[in-house]
Amino acid sequence: MNRKKALVAGVSAATLALTLAACGGGDDDKSSKDKFNETLQSGGKNPDAVGPAPQPEGAQTGGEITILAPDPDDGPTSLDPAGLWSVTDNAIAQDLLFRSLTTWQQNPETGEYTLVPDLATDLGTPNEDFTEWTFTLKDGIKWETGDPVTAEEVKFGMERSFDAETFATGPGAAYSKPYFEGGDTYNGPYAKGAEDFPAISVDGNTLTLKMSTPFAEMDYYGIFPAMGPVPLDAPAADYGLKPLSTGPYKIEKYVPNQELVLVPNDQWDPATDPARNQFPDKYTFEFGGDNAVADKTALSDSGSTTISTAMLSNDYTKAIEDGLQDQVLVGPQPCTSFVMPNYDKVKELEVRQALAFAYAYEDIWSAGGYLPGVTRANGVTDPELGFGLLPPGMAGRIPWNPEIDGETIQYDPEHAKELLAKAGYEPGEYEVSFVYDATSQEGKDAAKQRELGYEESGFSVKAYPYTAGSLYDVWTDPDNALYKKINLLGTAWCQDWPSAATFVPPILETGQPYNTGNFSEESIDAEMDRIRTLPVDEQADAWGALENKVMTEFQPVINAGFYQGTYAIGSDIGGFANDTTVGGAPDYRTIFVK
């Protein structure tokens, strides 16, 4: 899942111990590895869960909550269920607006997340080899209009996920197209000459899904809004501007990338929903704006009902010093940030390895607003964390921190020059180019540190400022003028559910939209296809071994750090939790006004 960036301004080393003490109920004796391992407390699966949802202690209805997300990249450009695949968007959509086949239920007492039925009566029934699944829908689920949700509408919603052109940022390319029978050639219901898609069939209230390869994790994929209903007359182009709700809230106002206002949906029935609650009378999301203002508003002493999702560290430190520990949280996020050399342009392995030694990790993190070792870390801050793709705590993960010509990865300009020389380049001869976020001072400062590191390491550098939107607008668009000028791209990626199958293919498989470096090796694609057919209990280790092989033999990406997020929480907010199931965001299912 695409991790949209969150900035936390750097703090001094002197405040590090104080900061660690407040990490979400953490323990000073825990290492950074332990903290980054706490990515998902899993309660397993409960196919028998029914509504209403568990309620946190002291939960009350009423009041209004404001969510301030200072980074404009966090604002959804569309709320079309088929295109939702970012942390911020999915948190809002899954928790408040859209129901799907399955969902996550939080235990407010333990913080555990359990996979439970949502639209479906259970978690689905697979055949013996997981090449066919059946889901039966509950009775009594309605649209905000009062009309009943039908199995045909769920089928239509799922079919739209195969349209990888219209919904290029959605999950369909990673899961629908490779797993469903005929999905590799089916392009959705809007394609010219599109016919019925037989891999998804309906009989009354039951859907039968046929797979081209075993898909043991279909019940997890069922959490996505793309695996839920869409009205049969919904258009492709602009449905996401005012989609109909099936969840506890509906849209009152939506300005893409700027503002979203949600009010209660009176057609939502809590008796059918084991995961969601309907506590506040209104949610107002404001995207963009000033971080400092957001923090000040959330931390005001006037009974604030505001949450800041990207807290500045100087505000964080002051809040701790002022005794406001209950109003701040550092939350784990199962996510990794990547620098992705264009595999078609940066052809030599030694050059890609040199780039790993030329990245001034801690200087870039601090300048860009992250706290080394707390809100951003990898093998630089703790060798046990390593430099691989997979975030700590994921099954099958093999920590990767090898010696490359005698040195483990760190910022080492002299070793980068040696690797460049091994590839046949003199200092200053090889040019690297990248685009950076110039909408904030932190973005500019981080780019400057990155540029200095590359130059010190023997590269010549061109850095292009970008202010027109998200960097993904450049990284994922080969026709973009800036895309054509650069040879270093990026992605920040989070798990879609606790499986390496949600990390390795989206980053490494040929043609995936967030494989922005265009890494492509036939042997690796073939191994991914093979792993998908393995017995379930063998897949995790196989994904881990493949990741380790790719990073050792090809180094197609540079691990620019694992994430944790920081929140400022209004004093009158109750039930707040960091939702790791979507990669780290407020869990809107349990928040209430005290």
C-alpha cells in the first residue's frame, strides 16, 4: 500500500531518551528493533464475529472531530473504491465510508486486530487448493439512499478493480489481475467490448470467485473497498467525487486534496457491523496547512477535539516537557521508504550499490523532519533492522545487511567512489537526477542533504523541485516531462495485510505501478508465480528468501528507512489508536469525543 509521507521535524540527540519514553506506552529497555517490530498485534481471525462492534471504555456519542493532515499529499484525489490504495485514503474509506467482504476489528482493551466478516456472513469458504472461494452476503445492508446492497453490485465493484488503466493507483493490478481466472486479460466492465466476467459469478446472495492460481489470502484481500459494492450505473470517471456510502458515515462535502466532511449515515445498521462505530456527529478532514498550527490546535487547553496526524518534533518535545504525554503518540507503521534507481538507466549493479553508500541517511532524515532511530530507522541506526524490503516483524523476513566489497551499508562516500570506479566511472562522471518536494522547507532541506551526499560520493547531481502535487504524479507517469529527466525515483510502501505477498510483488514484479524503478527480471517474475502456487505454510519463507536474493544479486532499491508516525491528540478525544492494519493512521472506528 502506498505510504503517503508524514513529516516529523528532527530533534536533538539530547531529547532522544525522553522521546522514546513516550512511544505509545513503550518501554525504555526496548531496542529500536523491538519498537519497529511492534507493527501489528494480531488477534487472528474470527469468522463468527457479529455486530455491534466492541466499544472502548467511556465511549460517548455526539460532538465533532477535526483531523488536520498538514501534508497535502495526504488528501485523497478521488474516493472511488477501485482506486484506493494509500494509507490515508484507506483508513478513511475502510473505517467510515465503505464496507467490503471482510474487515479488521480492533479490541479496544488489548489493541489487537482480528480479521472478521463485514458484508459477508463469514470469512469465505475456499476449496481445498484455494482456487475457488464463496462468500454469502448478509441481509439488511443498505446504501445511504436506503436501497439494499446486492451481490450483483459487489460483483460490479470487484470487476472495476481489473481496470488498471482507469484505476492505476488501485490494488487490482497486484491482486485481482494476477490471481483471478482470466484476470490477466480482463480489463474491467468499462473496456470496449467488455463482456460478463465469469470468474466472479452470483447466485442469489452468494458470490463464487474462481482463481487462476491458489490464493489463500483472498479473505484478507476482502478488506479493500475494491472488494465491495458499487452501484451498477456508476461511471468510471467521476464516481469518486461523490460515492455512495455503506458505512457509518456519508459525504457532506468533498474538495479533493483539500477538505472532506462526513456526517452520520442513518441507513447504516450497527447490528450488521462487527467492526465500526458511529460516535461523532461530524468528521472534518483538512489537508495541507501549517504543521505548527495543527499541533497547537490539537494541544490547546480548551478541550480540543482536533487530531494532528504529522506532529512536529519541537512541538512533540515541548508537549512531553509540559506533561502532555497522554496527548501524543508515536505509532509503529509496517512501512518502508525506497529510493528506486531506474533499472533501464542505472544498469550497473556496482552503481546501484554505490548509491546505497552515497545516501546520507541520518542527515537526510533529520533535515526532512524525521527522528533517526525513532520515526525513521534501518541498518544505519540498528544493524539488526537491516536494509531489505520487508519491514521488521513480517513473517519470512530475513534481515539483510551484507558486506559489499568489505563494508556494510551506511553513508560512506569513499566506499561509494570505490564502487563507482569498479563500474568504470571517475568522480563526477556519473550523473544522478531526482525530483523532490519543494512545497515545504523540510522537503527542500532534505533534498539539499541528499544532493551533498551524492556529490561527496563522486556523483554529479541534478535535483528538480516539484510543487504541482504529489511526487507520485512524476514517479508513476512515464509521459511526465520530469520523469524523462530523472534516473532516481521512489516509493514508500506499507503492507496491505500481514504478508510478504503484499510487499514483494508490488515493488519487484514487472509492470506493477509502484515498481517505479521498472525493475524487471524474468527469473524473478517466474519465481513469484511459483511462490503463489506453494502451500500456504511455505509461502512466507519463500517470499523472504526471494527478497534476500533480489537485494543481494540486483540491489534494485535502496532502503531509505522504516517508518513510525507521530500524532498530537486533542484533550477531549477518547478511544484513539494507531491503526497498523492500513500502515499507520488514526483508527476512526473507535474515536469519540469525551
